[in-house]
Amino acid sequence: MQNITNYSHLTQGLWYRWRGYTVRWLLFGLVVNLFQPIVDNLDHLWVQKLNQGMAGLALGSVCAVLFTIAQNTLNRSRIKWKSWLLVFLTWLSAKVIFVTTIALSGGVASR
């Protein structure tokens, strides 16, 4: 009989499971941004959808980094409600970062 020891707790560093989190966050960002409506200039629909998709991938990338760091530092025991709280707080933080960056750069045109 073999003595199998689980050493997984030794390899759980700051970037543990980052690949899986990144794929999920990229898909989330892409889907959420692509389903936003286009209200101006329908002649350039596909250009606007491409811009929305790229913004979604950027949002997903930021969320993936923030969530991976938060999950691996604040929720090492993987408690389900803490994970969902971190998901919500990650999304909220990333949206605030993006909206603030756009507002400060003058990217939103006033009407």
C-alpha cells in the first residue's frame, strides 16, 4: 500500500489557479460588454462591437488579476460565500477603476 501525501497546500502561492480564473473573467468581461446596446451611429456597428469586446477583455484581465490576488490572500480556505463576495467586490472595483479612468481622460463626451 502506498502512502500518498497531499502536498497541494505547499504550492498555493499568490498566483494559484490564475489560469482558470483568467479564462472565466475574460469570458465574463467579453459577454457582458458585447451585450451592451449600440445607440449612436449604427453605420459603424461592428467597429463599436469590436471596441466593446476589447474593453470587455481589458475589464476581464483586470478582474482576473484582482480576484486571483484577493482569493489567494484573503480566502485561502475557499469558503464559498467569501469567494462570491470577492467576485462582486472585484467586479465593482474594476468597474470603478475603468469609469474613473475614462472620466479623467475625457473619454466620455458631454451632450
